[in-house]
Amino acid sequence: MTAVLAILPIFGLILLGYILGRRQWVAVEQLEGLRQVTFKVFMPCLLFSGIARASLSEALSPWLIAAYFLPAMLVFAGLNLWTYRRAGTPTVFGLAGAYSNNILVGLPVVTALFGHSGMVFVFAILAFHNVITFTAHSLFLSLFDPERRGFSPRTMLKTLANPLVIGMALGGVVNVLALPLPDTLWTMLDWLARAALPCALIFLGAGLTRYRFRPRLEVWGVCATKLLVFPTLVALVTSVLPGLGDTARQVLILLAAGPIGVNVLAFVAPGDQQRDLGACIFLSTIGAALTLPVWGLWLHG
């Protein structure tokens, strides 16, 4: 029950955000301001301070990266094959099934269950998350959709050039070079970092009001794959790969069990597929409120 009690406040804040957005108790302009300060100030401070103080030796293991992204690419390929055969054209659903909301949901869940000892593994996955998944999707489009442009390094660099990635990169530099920082600066960073997760979860909940559930087979299939198949594959792979401790294994499974990340929306044009993808994000977030405590209970007791 410890895992359930640790995870419940996370979805409680998401529900609070949803109520605030649904009842329009928070104006659109205020939500935009919350988004800006959360993802340009609070979250980069959290990522910077976490990585700067973390023990990176185990997190830099290639087995850790393989244990997460090999199952991710299997999910990516399987869903793309299924949806391509149904639709006759490339879709974004393969990317959706392989792309977890590791910042807004994964990081709070891991922090609640493992504290700072688990955060280092989240940072390791975040460092490669966009690069691997977005590159795979870009290559998929270039091969199977002649109307789309092929992989563009400039587009990838633009995607990576954001405050979250910069915060992680600067934290890594401070850690590797053992650069000393004044205590006053650490205190300021810690204060700002404490606001990151509550603000991010409330914003996520308010953002869910933009999506509606669409009872289509693709929506159910993508969500079931994301919440059940992906973490099961990670559990199987981590059980056979060497060099992974219990904490690393549990963190990877919980990250894989998270809902679909909203960044996937950047890869789809307005229309039916965008509405279906919004429904997947909505349903997977609601579903994760039920499945993540079960995964946590199984892993953490």
C-alpha cells in the first residue's frame, strides 16, 4: 500500500488541475503563465540540481539505456505496423505508444517512491528520450510517406534546444567537472525546484480539458499497449540484462507504464488523427491513475 499512497497525491493534483480548467476557475492567460514559469524556470532548476548532485556511474550504463529503449522500439514498430495496415498510411500512434510522459508523470512517481536515489535513472532516460524516439519517427515517415520530408538534423536540434534539455546539460557539466557553486545559489535552486512538480501536475490536469475521449479501436489499442504491453516488455528485458540493480529496474518499468507524453502532438496535423491522438493522451492519463498504482504495488510493495 505504500506505493499506492505515494502515487495518489500525484493524480490528486492532476485532478485538481482538471477541475480548475474544466470549471474555468483559471483563465487561459493564467494557465499560459503557469506553463511558461514551470517549464522555463521551475523544471530546469529541478533537473539541473538533480543531475548536478546525482551519482551518474550506474545511470550511464549502456544496459540501462538498452533495457528501456529496446522495448520502446518494439512497441513503436508493432503499433506502426498495425496502424499502417489499417489506415494504409503512416500514423503517429507508434510514437505515442513508445513515448511516455516521463517529466510530468514519470518524474513525480519515481520521486515519490524512491526519492533522489531513483531520479538519476529518470535523468538518464530523459537524456536520450527525444533523440531516439523522435529520430525513429522521422525515419519512419521518410521511408513510408513520400509526401513528408525526411529526417532533418536542424529540426532535431530545434527540438532539443529547450530549457529542460539545457538544465539537464548544465547539471551534467557541473557534476562531471565537480564545479563548486555557492550555498546561496543552491538554496535558490532548491526553492525553485520544489515548485516544479506541483505546478507541472496542475498544468497537466488543466491541459486534459482540451481533449475528448473517442471510442475507436486504435485509441483502445494504443492505450492498452502503452500502459500494459510496454512496461511488461521492459520488465522482461530488465530481468535478463546484466548490470541493473533493483531500483534501476523498477524505475524503468514505472517510466514505461506512464501515460502518453503530450509532445507527440507536435508530429500530427489537425484532423481526425489529431483528435484520436488527443483521445489517447486523455485515456492513457486516466488509465494510468489505475494502472500505475498496480505496477507500483507489484514492484514496491
